[in-house]
Amino acid sequence: MTDDAREKAMLVGYLQSARDALVWKLDGLDERQVRLPMTRTGTNLLGIVKHVASTEYGYFGEVFGRDGGIAMPWLDEGSEDNADMWATADESRDAVISLYLAVQSFSNVTIQQLSLDAPGVVPWWPDERRDVTLRQIITHMLNETARHAGHADILRELIDGSAGMRSSNSNLPDHDEDWWAHYRERLQAIADGFGA
């Protein structure tokens, strides 16, 4: 295996891990729960997955002059603001997940077929930064996906208390609810010590 092939495999491995963590955040939730607007700006689990799918499709498609034939009408000119950040009543949880998996497959083909130094152009970035390589875009998309998986971590914990990177490993100390309640109380007391 060449150095480039090893580097590409490493980058794709990390990207896939972030993708999997994001999708796992929907496991076991119903259609209502995945749509719940959990912040002032309406951030919701299904919307995050739809957004990441839309973003990834642009970065591994348009940037490299590739089209996977995946329709995303919410990105068309004249679409409602923020339309990629929530699912309509007609867009089921399974449909959004299927969309994301189709985008991942398309992206993986792009990554497989191009070298890490393959040139691309990001038309929505400032002129001085538009010229990129596949390496930069994989890194950028890894960062984007991990960032949104972190958002999903918090939303999921607020919905039903589930936490962690995957169902088999929470990455948290194994304590009961009483321990966590005392832990939160301690942190609250420290914060309160600094005033309102």
C-alpha cells in the first residue's frame, strides 16, 4: 500500500466513524423525537442528518465536477431559508437516512477514483480559498461531520439521556443516575459561585 493509499484510508476511516456516530443518534427514536426542535434556532436530529447529507453531496460532487443524480430540491434557488436543516412531513426518518447513505456511497466513489491531490473548486468559498484538493475536502468534511455529530450528541442526551459515540461504548464513566445527579449538582454549585 502506498503512502497516499494509507493516508486516504485513514481519512476515510475517521470520516466513516463520524458518519456512523451521527446516524446512530437516530436509533430507537420515533418520527416525532427525531424532529423535535431542541434549540432556539430549531436544531433537530433529523435536520442535522439531512444537512450533513446535503453538504457532503456538494463537497464530493460539485466541487469535483461530479453528479450522482441525487435530487435535493431544498437546495434549489428560491427554496425556503434553512430548508436543509429540517425534514418535511413527507420526508420520513428512513428516507433521510437512505439519502445520507446514498450520498456516502457517492462520496466514497469520488474518494476512491480521485487522488488526494486531485484539484477541485468550491464555488461558495471566497475566491482566495476556492481552489482545493481532495485531501482538503475530506478533511473539511470530516470536521463538518464530527462537529454536527457533537451537536447530535447533545440533542440526543436531552431527548432520552442516551450518550456516547456508539451504542456499545458511551465513552462515559459507568455510574448510576444518583452519581450523575450529584455530579451535576456539584457543577451547578461551582457555576453559581460565580454569580448570575
